[in-house]
Amino acid sequence: MAPDDGQAPGPADSPSRRNRAPGAPPAALPWWISVTAILLTACLAVTVSWRVHHPPAIHYIPPPDHPRGAFREVQELVAPLSLRLDDGTLVRLAGIARPRTPEESERVEARLRDLAPPGTLVYVEPEPVRTTEADTGKFASVYLPPADVDRTRPFPYTEARLLNAMLVQDGLVREDGPQLYRYSNEFEMLEHDARQHERGIWAPAM
């Protein structure tokens, strides 16, 4: 009998190690470990997929002293980033940079026609943004209100969608850093998310 040195047998002395023939493959992992690994992998894949299609939710609520907006209807799109309204006003979407290529312009215009075709009800807030661009139209934040919006009540910012932000979120435009826009920080977050998940202009070149 081997002398007892008072130490517990290590992994090398375990029965499974002693009974396994030389060169034999290691014992299979317990079934519950394999099932757990599969479930964790599936959860991770679902989470990543959800993040790609659901960027961070941000509510765009102006400060109390910001100029009040007004409900208008879109009359026409003036490429690439301006809208003519039913009162004849021409507004340029604030906080986003002009597309750099004809292909980018075409994608932005197609998305705007889809989101705000003629006759679309929008809520327009003027923005005191200055730029050296040779743009026509006043800079503005343009919201898409919910379908059941009550025009006699305060505007429901938390239920509306900011058109300017949606273009950044979809990766169709870049946020315009030089503009002193009140949502610049939020737009930077959206652009970073679009870059990270390779949406729109941030997708790898084919």
C-alpha cells in the first residue's frame, strides 16, 4: 500500500485519468454544460442582431426657452436635405452634413421620399444654426408626429420621430460637427452606432 502523505489526489490522480487508456480522447463534458453554451451563444446572437436593427433610443426634447414649432405639411423635397412646406417656407434639416457623393445623395433622397412624401404632416422647429454652406432654407428640426397627434395639446416629443436623427441613425448621412446644434452629442452617438454596425454609408465596400 502506498504511503498516505496527507494530500488529496490531484487531477492527474483522479479515477478517470487513471482508468483511461493511453492516447484515448478526454471524457465528454456533461450534457448540461453543452446545452448552457449553446443557449448563451444563441442569446448573444439575438442581442447583436437586435442592436443592429434597433439603435439606442433617444428622446429629442428641446429646452423650455427654445422657439416653439409649428405643424406644417410637406410640399416637396428639395434635394438633398431640404423640404418645401405648404406655406412656401424652405427648411434645411439641421445637424447633418451634405452627402459627399451622388450615390449618397440618391439614397438620402429616396429615404426622405419614403419618410416624408408630399402631404406628410410634420412639426417644424427653427434652429439658430449658422453655416458657410451655400444652402437655401432655414435650418430646422423636423419631427414626424404620431398619427393621432392632438394639435391643441403640447407637442408629444417622446412619441414623435426626429427626421434629422433618423437619417443619421440609418447611416445615410454624417452628423455635422461644425454646426452648433442642440442635439450634436446625440447625433454623435447615433453615428458611432451606425459605424459600429456598418449601416448605410458605413457598410464595407462591395
